[in-house]
Amino acid sequence: MASAKMHDVVRDMAITSIGPEFGYMIKAEMNLVELPDEHGWVKDPKKLSLMGNNILKVPLSLPPKCLSLSTLILSSNPNLSEIPESFFREMLALKVLDLSNTAIETLPNSISKLENLSALRLQHCMKLKYLPSLANLRGLKKLDLHEAGIEVVPQGMGMLISIEYLDLLFCQNLKEIPTGILPNLSSLQYLGVCCLETTIIRNLEEIARFKKLETLECQFDSIQDFNHFVNKFKDFQDAIGYSLGVGTGKDMMRWSKYELVINECEIGEECVVLPDNLEDLWIIGGRNMRSNLNRTVMLEMEANELRRCHIFYSEEIECVVELDSSSSSSSLCCPILDKLELLQLWGLPKLCELVRVEEAATPPHIFSNLKKLIIQHCLGIRKLLPLKLQQAFQNLEEIHVESCYQMEEIIASSDSDASSDKFTFPKLKVLSLLFLPQLKSICNAKGVMVCDSIEEIRIWRCRELKRIPVQFLLLDNGQPSPLRLKEIKIDEDSKEWWESVEWDHLNAKNLLNPFLKYFAYPWD
């Protein structure tokens, strides 16, 4: 993605085959506290990396003449706080300057003379308060001020007609982007900005005019500001990719073209309005969240594109979906689940059910496109999949349950379901059950799981599990045939457990022994 472009420079300079004969001078991570003396320099270097040292200050100028220097990397020198005014005067060929992760407070005015500069990286320079005028840097294509300490937009930023990448995310002291600057940046392909005092909302119409914008990253303080933005954003949201964040957390996942991260945010009673084309939803540590997802977030259109949902560390959530008799007769009750392919739940202490369905309710076809279900570190849940929603999971390919210490049953049958004895998962490939000390059964005592597509079974520290009710296809001679099975993996301390566990067919264990593998760690 656009946010990773400049990493190529560092990677290329780290290649050991490149040395002085190419004009490269690499003194990275050598515990230097000052620049090398004149004898340690390459003659007229083209590229210089001093990253990852502890350089405290730089001299008035570099020891040799650096008329050909095109790349200067001083990043990750955490105590470097000042650069002399004359330092850049002879570096007129400089194209890339990286001062990220330093304690720099100001940049010298001589930087304004670097008319060939194409990339200026000042990421995580939290003490940086002032930048000189950038008006002369007409060739600048990348300006990275991510989490810098600047208080105002640099003077002359509106003159950067060639700029393609602008990152102003998490500049907490920056209160606004004056109206009129953004429209001039017509070459922008990536824009990252925080919605401080509704700055981005005021500039939204200006952003919409960009012809080349590919990615918008935007961070909002509150659900209210975010909802306001989404309502204005609808007219052109399909034209660009985006990564949107709400709350105080600074994680921007960048896993897909259209994503939203709600991180350490006060959610409260107001529903989160989701963009119609959202693909990835992350909820991390949401405070005062409602007890279920379908009353916390809202899609105004039934035809949504949400494919992946991740919920981490929420103290309040008790179930993902709650269906009552008035809402469950139609899939409209929870449109966010219509196209969902991945559901991941992690660290939800009050989670007790995946879906809560009233006895009188008729289950809709929710989760009908779900392929991967991951439940981890949810300490209160005892039963996973409601039997009455079995038909909703016909496309499920992977089930992963880990460290849910109260989990007793995977397919949860009630008294009224006692007669059910066959559970069909036609596309299931992976069944992974790890660290489930209370797991007693996968389904009821007489039930079997029909999953002819199963490829991998992982069971780790589930000592109370007495029976694995996976039924394989029967051949003409009556013997089971695991058509696609590749391996069964159990922990190396469970050999006795393996000998005692029951399968659906008497001869199944002899048939399965060739697929058995022991492993020392559950993630091997």
C-alpha cells in the first residue's frame, strides 16, 4: 500500500552487497554517539544511512563535500534534538531525508533550499513544533508527519503541487487544516489525517475533488463525529479506499481497502453508522458497548459488503446477535451478517452465547456466508453453535476455539433438540480445539458431524473430551473413508487420551492412525 513506499529505501540500503564502490555509506546500528570522522567517510557519498544509533548532535556540515548526496537517513537516533542552520546548504542534490523517531524540535530554514527533495519523513518526531516554509519544495512527493508534534500546518504546504503522500495522523497538537489548502494538492494519492474539531468534515468537499486519491486514513475522537462524517461520505465512498478509526487507540490495521477500527472508544447508546461498502470491522476495547453487536452498529442498506468482523476485549458484550420473535423472521434484522465470511472474538469475559434466540423465534439465514469462526480467550462461554441455527453454517470451512476454559459443548442442543442426531457441515476443512479443559462433547451423545471435506483436526489439552463424532464417508464395504483428511494433530502428552477417545466407527482409529501427528506447541 502507499504507506509502505519509503521502506524500500531502507531495505535497499541494508543489502550487504552494496558498498562504497556504489557510493553507499552504511553506518546503521553501530552505537555511534557522533558522526564518523573524516577518515571514515566514503568520498562524495550518494546514499548515507546512520539510522539506529545514539547520535546526540550533528556538526555544522558533513566532513566531506556531499554534492552528490541523494539520500540521508538519520532515523531512530532518539536523542538527536537539533540540526545546525548550515547543515543542508551544500546538499542540493538531496532527494530523501529521514529524521523519523528522533527528538528533533525544529528544522533549519536551509531545508527550504532543497528543491530536489522528493521525500521528507518526520514520523514520530513528537517534539517537533516548527517546520520552515515548504513553498519551494515543488518536487516533494511524500511528507510523513505521522504522530509529530506540529501545532500548525507547515507554511507553503498548499504549494506542494506534486505531493502524492501526506500523513498528518495523530498530530495531537494540530487543531485544524485551514480551508483552501487541500484543493491545491491535486496529485494526492494517500491522505492521513485526524478529525480534530471536525477539521476533516469541513474539508470533505475539498477532498472529494481529488481525481487521483486512492486511500484516505482518518481518525475520529467520537462516534458522533464519525457518524457525521459517514453521512457526508456516502456520495463518493466507492471512489477511494479508506481506513477509518474512532477513539483514542492508534492501531490502523490496513488489512483491506475499506476498513473501520473502533479502538478504546466510548460507544454508549448511539449506534455506529457503518459505510455501506465496509469490508473489515474491528472493535477493540469498546467501552459502554451494548450487550450485542446488532444493536451497537448499524447499516442503513441491506446490500452491504462487510466480510470480516473482529471484536476484542469488550467488557460488556454477551452475544454477537440477539434475535427475538419480532425480528428474527427476516434477515433484515441483522444485515451486517449477510455476507460475513470471518468472525473473530477475543477476550470477551461476558460472552455467553454466539447467537441468542428466543424459543418462539424462527431463525433467519444469518451467517449463511460465514467461512471462518475464531473464538479465543472468552472465559464465560459454555456452548458455541446453537443447533437451531445449524442451517446457517453450511458454508463454514474453519472452526477455531482456543482458551475458552468453560466451554463444554461445540454444538449446543437443548431438550427440545434431543432427537437430533446428524449435524451436517459440508464444507468444513479445519476443526481446531485448543486448551478447553471443560469440553465434554462436540455434540450430543448420539449425534454425529457429517463433514466429508475435513482436512485437519487439531485437539490440544481437551482431556475431558471422550468422543469425536466426526463421521466420514462410507465405502461400499461399510468402512469409513476420510477422503480429504491430511492430518490429526494432538499434543504430545495426550497419547493415552488418544487411545481412550471414541470415534463414530469401531475401525476408525486404525484407519486414522496414519494421519496422527504429535506436536509440542498448539501453533506448530
